[in-house]
Amino acid sequence: MEFGSPMSGRTALVMVMGCVLTVMGCREDRNVAREPDSHRPSKTTSNRIDTPAAVRQNLGITFVNVERRPVRSTRRIPGQFEFRPEARREYHVMLPGRIELLVRQYERVDVGQPLFHLDSPEWQKMQSDMVSTLNGMKRSHADLAVAEAKVAEVQKGIAFLEQRIASLAEANVRQVELEAKSADKRNTLPRLKAEVEAARTGFDAAHAKYDVMLSTASSMTGIAKDDLDPAEAGHVHLEDRQLPWRLINRLTIRAEAPGVVDRLSVTNQGWAGTGDLVLDTIDPRALRFHGDALQTDINLFRDGQHARIVPPQGGSIDLQDTIDGTIEVGFQAHTQQRTIPIYLLPQTLPRWARAGITAYLEVFIEGDTSPVLAIPEAAVIRQGLNVVFFRRDPNDPNAVIRTEADLGISDGRWVEIRSGVMLRDEIVLSGVYPLMLASSSSGEVEKGGHFHADGTFHGEKDK
């Protein structure tokens, strides 16, 4: 070819690739004997390329399986993982005091694990008020017992007098004095019964006040009422013994749910005011996927539609490591973006799922839901007027077969493949471009060949 002659960009790229491969081939040890003819591909495998393990590693060749997918009824929506609202749990203090932290940031905690101590003067004051309330309840018990005893005493006196009056009446003897005493006692009985009702009212009020204070202490401390006073229902607290709430010198706040410590808003031994946030925990697995669909497609989506979360292409994430589930359509659209939110709540999560990671949501909408054989769009490449892909030889895992693609409808990520493959066949995903260049020569299809371990390609014409 003369210098300065016109040359297409594709032909130039092929020639550059050939030069690079030739230079790489020159690095072979010259003492190595020429490859025997038995290693050369036969004339019957004109579209076959040898790709041993070393070649696959050097060229970064990866494979993906042919799947059955409802390509015709799929809509792909970009989005990202985010924490569900219930994933975060905040721990505030209801009483002011000094904080002693017991956990570190990003430490995993379990239910019931101590998070921090609270040394609060307000808690000592509340204990003093509870002692006063408890003593008042004890007095109400005594007042009620005295009032009931007075009524019983008067009733017994009336009964005794009536019995004597009846005995004297049988002897035709009338005792006016006894009758007067009996009448006086009957007259005092309503007043004494009213005193009993008053004492019972004070009794009930004292118990209600103590119960309210126990509930308040439970809310302030996070400790259950039964743990603060386990014998309250049976009035055993009236005995002379120490109740659990009287033994608490400082409060210990415990984790209410498993998670990871996210933020520490107070330094160790720092002071926190009433209602201040001390720390919060978050459940890293409490995720949902949030995608935004165009408002013009709102009639295509409904609650309960089957969908699938697929990872982005490239990197170390397996393209087929997907998450199935059903969607929920948001009830409020975005005015500025002209989108409608779509949510998927996965039941299980792969290792790569993290809050903030972007992915795609494939929603199977109304229409033809019959699954068809499909391969990723990234596995096919256009060569002139033809579209080709490379299928792993089922009989030889160290070889691939160049195949012209008979494609159908695409959803933007997967494309229907109508012939040339079977379910579970392995298709080259990464490394398609080097294979395409290697299988071409000056714009014409090379009739088979093989790679050396250093990445150099040799066709059937090489001797």
C-alpha cells in the first residue's frame, strides 16, 4: 500500500491491532519449538477460535448464559437502593444528664445490648417523688382500713343492742336507754360509710398516681413497668423491701432493634439536654429500590407487577445476580422531573446491594409475557452489515464459535435471539471486541484460528 493512499478507519484499526499482536508474538522465547500441526484448527471449524484459560485471562473474556426472558413486555427504569424509613432508629434522652457511651461508631449491636449510661439528677428527683407517692399509697391503705373497721365496729354494736332489746321484749321488759343507744349508732352509720367511700377514693387516687409515675418512669428510662415494680399488682410493694426502681442509680439505655451504630451526636462524658439525640442505629439490610418512571408511562405500571432488579454492566458484579419482587407505584409524582416513583421491596438481598448503589428495575408490563431466548445487548457487536456474537463451544470449553446473530426485539439491555443458541449456552460478554478483530483480516472474515497465551492470534493461513 502506498503512503498517503486513502484507508478506512476500520481497516486502519485492524492493521494497528495486527501490529500490536505481532509485537506481542515477538516476545515469545525463540528457543521454543514451532507449534506442531496437531494444534492447528481443522478446515471444518472455519468459525472456531481457540481461547485457552491464559488467553481468556489476558483478554478479560467472561461469559453469560442464555436465558428465557419476557423481553417484549419489559420496561427498564434506572434507580438506586435506599434505606426504608423504618431502617433508622434514634435514641434520645428524656432526662438531662451526663452520657457515658458504651458503643463505637459502625459497631454492630443486638437487641438488648447496652448503648450508653445516663447519669441524671432529674432521675434522682423522680425517685424521690415516687417514694412520696408510695408512702401516700401506704397511708391510703391505712386510712381505708381504719374507716372500714369503724363501720364494722358500729354494725357489731347495733347487732348486740338489738339482740338485748329483743331478749328483754320477750320478758315484757322495755329498755328505753338501750333503744336510744341503738338509734344513735344507726344514725352514725351513714357518716362512717361516707368516710369509707372517701378513704376508698383516696386509696384509688394514690394507686392511680403511683401507676402513672411508674409509666412515666418506664417511658423516661426505657425499662418495662413490670421490671421497675414486678409486685405492684399484688400490693407486695407495700412491704418493707427495696423495689427495683429504687436500686437504679443511673439509667442504662439498651438497643431496641439490631443494627449498626451510625451517628454519635454526643461525646463521651458529655452533657445531653432533654430530648437530645445521643446516637442512632441503622439496619443495613432494610433496603428498598427506588426508580423513577416517566409520567407518560404511568398507565403501564400498577401495584403488584412482577419486576426484577439487575446490576449495572461492568465491574465485578455478575450480570445474572438479580433480585425478583413486585412493585409499588408511588402516590405522588415529581412535578419538576415529570416522573412517577416506582418502589420494589426485595425479600432477599445479594452481597452487592448497598444503599446508594445504582441499578436498573426491569418491570414486566402488560403485553406478551411469553419468555423467549435472550442474551445481553453487550454480547453482540456489529461488523459491517452483520451482527455477530461468540458462543462457547459446548464440546470444548477452550474455544468459542463466531456466530452471526438472528436477533428479535430488544428491551435496551437484553435482546431476543432467534437461532444459533440453546438455553444455558454460554455467550462471551466481555472481550467481544478483541475476538471480533482477531476473527477479521483486512475487513474480511478470517476462517478460524487460535490465540497464543500472550494474546497473539494466528489464523488458519499461518504456517
